[in-house]
Amino acid sequence: MSVDDRVEQLREEAARAGLDAVLVTSPPSIFYLTGLDAEPMERLYAVAVTARGGALIVPALDREGGEKAPTGLELFIVVDEQK
């Protein structure tokens, strides 16, 4: 089963449960859904799945890892701007 098949399965289960969206933040679950193996430390890594789409959310520090992840999800980069 491909990672995109797993995302589609999650989408279908969410619809059956009456959910509009699912936000996944557990590193093992993110790996299962996207193939991205990352240690979040204090930064946000997530997978957002809706009925019509979804996104892999990664910090700018791991842009390369997000770009290499074998997933069809849209990549959303979080820029950490400290002032």
C-alpha cells in the first residue's frame, strides 16, 4: 500500500466518522502517511487531511525532507521568524 493509498484510507475513515478534517502530529503516524521520517523537537510537523485534499506541514529547516517525501500531499512550509 502506497503512502497516498494510506492517506486516501484515512480520508474515507474520517468521512465515515463524520469528520471534516484530520490533523496528524505523531511522528510515527506522519511517517506512515507520508514516508517522512523526522524528529519534530519543538517544531510543528503535521499532516492535514480533508475531504478534498491535504497537506504535509514541515518547518523551513526541513524543507528538503518534505520535498523528498514520497507523497502526493501539498507541501506547506512553516517559516519560523524570531524577532
